[in-house]
Amino acid sequence: MNSQAPRVSANKTPAQEWGRDTWATFADLAETRPEAGLHFQTTELFDRKKDASSVTGQWFQELLSPNLGFKTIFKDFREIPKSQLKTGTDSGIEFTSVCINAAIYLPWLVSQCLKDGVVFKRQVFGHITDAAKGGVHHSGAAVDLIVDCTGLYASKLAGVEDKTVVPARGQIVVARNVAPAMFPVSGTDDSSEEACYIMTRAAGGGTILGGCYQKGSWESQPDPSLAIRIMKRCGGKGVDHLDIIRHGVGLRPVRKGGTRIELEKIDGILTVHNYGAGGAGGCEVPGTQSLADLNVYDV
């Protein structure tokens, strides 16, 4: 589990609260609902001082920030002694987290919604308020609330058009190897936009090798040269002699100023915005959803 939205200087940040709520939910799922596709995994997160001004270094500083409250969220949190640090790193932390197999988790979430009577429909909207038009809701009733979770397309959808939302491209390699732990490192010597991270997904979902943080790039195809660098950087971290399944690309919906959770009226329709969490959307859902709920209940 990680959390990548920007933080503010306070004892309890919004992201810290989201993280605490999220951890309670995900830990319970990993313990009691194996069919949800989550499992516990040791995380060893390493930082290099020379990455402080790099793109990936700033991204990782959000994870390493003392405001994040890891010491209170994770019972087994510890700072890794200097003698146990990975070669070339300056500091590190260790704790037990969870890793999610999204290919299982997302369908499981859909199944829970269906069980609770949620109706799923596919529509194409040119404007955010099109979601409130007659005939859109399955009951035929008027729509009195729209929840905006449009991710990257918050930058394009009329009525929202938030130009502070941009993609942060990530590229991964998926391998059959099983890693002994999650190993994120703040940067590499190859590029200021590249980092190294390894995580094994639950239920035979393979091991993710990454990666990069290319802000502003919409490129959807894997870069073969980057793929080679990713695989080389993962050598010596418990996943040698790689057995590759595939290569992949994802676009994180990053928002300047952090996740937007806000209630407003658009053309008279109450709209709750919840987007811009970057690569942490799935990780922060329980926490950000709770705050979005409060926005609605306060009306």
C-alpha cells in the first residue's frame, strides 16, 4: 500500500488520515477475504540522497515524509539500520504492507456492488451534467447527485476541464518470479524520471518490476530500451533469471495540488469530485471515499 498525493505540513495530514482508513480496510480484506486478491508483504523502501531533486526522488519523498504517519499506521514499522541498507542507498524503512492483484480485486469490487443492488451502465458523456439527464439513471428518477471519478479525463470533460490534471506515465515488466519482499528505491543513475520497484501480486498475479514517472507523457506503448533498464535494475534483488510474462504501460492521473475532493454545484446539480490521486487512487480509495461521503452528508 502506498500513498502518493501531496502532503501539507501538519501533524495530521489528509493523506495520513486516508492512509489510516485505507490500511484498516485493506488489512481486514487480506486477513478475511482472500478472494479479494490482496495479501500481506514485507516492504523495504530505500532512499538515495542524490535523488532529492529528481522527479522520482520528489515522488518518493511523499512516501518517506514524516507527516505520512507510517510509524503509527504500521505496527512493525522500523528504520533500517545502516548496516542493512541496499548498496548505494542512504536510508530505508521497513513495514508489513499489502499488495493488490488488481485483476482480481476490481472484479471483486464489482461483485460486491452488484450484490448490494448497484446497476452498471456504459454511457458516453460530453459534459459532466449529461450524467443527470433523463433516462440515464436506471430507475428513471431524476439525478440529484453526480460523483466525479473521471481520473485523467477530468482534464478534458466539459464542466470540469481541470487543466492541472496531467498523466505521469509508468512502464512495468510483469514476471513469473516471486520476490521476497516489495523493494522500492527512490531513483536510479539512468534517468531522473526512473526508479526501481518490485512487488509480487496476490494469487499468482506475477511480480511487477518498475519503473518510471514521466510527467506529461501520453505514450501508451512500452519503450523497449526502458524495459531493458528496468530488468537490469532488478537484478540482485531476489528476482534473477527473469521469466517474463509481458510489458505494460499505465498513465497515473496526477493533479497539481493533490487529490481533489470537493463538492460543488454545476448547472444546479450537486457534484462530488474525487480525482487526481496519481498512482495511489486504488490505495487511497477507502479513505478518500469516506471524505467524499462526508462532503455529501454535510449538504
